[in-house]
Amino acid sequence: MKRSSVNFVVDIVAFSGFVFLTATGVLVRYVLPPGSGHFSKIWGLDRHEWGAVHFWIAIVFLSTLAVHLILHWRWVVSVIKGRPREGSAVRVWLAIVGIVALIALAVAPFLSNREQTGVPSHKLRTEKTELEKHMEIRGSMTLYEVEQLTGVSVENILRKLNLPSDIPADQQLGKLRRKYGFEMDDVRKIVQP
């Protein structure tokens, strides 16, 4: 195959990669925006699957550009060097510094520490479930059942409610409430996480 034909094929693949990379980027950003998750699909693919397609198109595009640079390497070197004259060495060093800076900038996020700026949604559901457990406390429950549900000891509950420490753990909260005059919300506050 002639060199010009190879260049033509590489250029067509690179241009196609650029078009598809742009199209899938716009699709993921605007048509299937963050939060659409698995609820919206185009051609049977949801946002996350289109993101995977976008990634692989980017790999193909980057590979094609690398091949393009290899095919035109002599031209790149001649442009950087230019005609030998005063200041040629400066131009070469500027090109090297520029390439190193570009690579460093591209690699920097992978070497940086990741910050946790919020609570993942699956943990929020867990915390909500824990809170709901504490709100489930009813008068028909025994002190022991509250301890099992919340992890707060019977002794701690009795002490914070100012109740005698010799009350059996199988006593129902409703009976204790009527006898000692506390509210169920008092118990809920004591066992809150």
C-alpha cells in the first residue's frame, strides 16, 4: 500500500474518531445527563454504557493520532529543528519542555489523592435505614428488643431515663412509660446514632 494511501486511511479514521468522540461526549453530557443513570436509554444503551463507548472511541482516536505522528515524524522533527541558525537549540528545548509538560499534566490526576466530598448514595440509604430502625421503637417492645435493634445497652437506656437500674430487660416500654412518665421520643433520642 502506498504511503499516501496509508496516510489517507489514518486521517479518515482519526477524523471519524474525533466526530464520534464529540458526538458521544455531547450525548453523555446533555442528552443523558448525570442522574439519568439506568432510567434512560438510547439504542438500548444507558448513560454508563454510552460512557464506556465514549472511552473506547477515545482509545481508538488516541491510537490513530499516535500512528499519524509516527507516519509524519520526519516532518515534525524538521519543523522543530528548522533550518540551522542561531536559536535553533532553544526551539528544540522548548518543544521538549512542552511535550514533557503536556504528559505531566495528563498524568497528574492519576497520581493525585482522591478526596471524598460527600457520602455515597448507598451509604445514605444505610444511614436512613438505621434512622428508620430507631424510629420503629414502640411501646410494645421490651428493653432487650430495643438493645438488640439499636446496640444501646439496657443499662444505658435506664440510666438516661433516670429509671431504677434493677428493672428487668424483658419489661415493655409502654408499661414503663405509664409507670414512670417518660415519652417514647425520649427513648428514641437516647438511642439515635
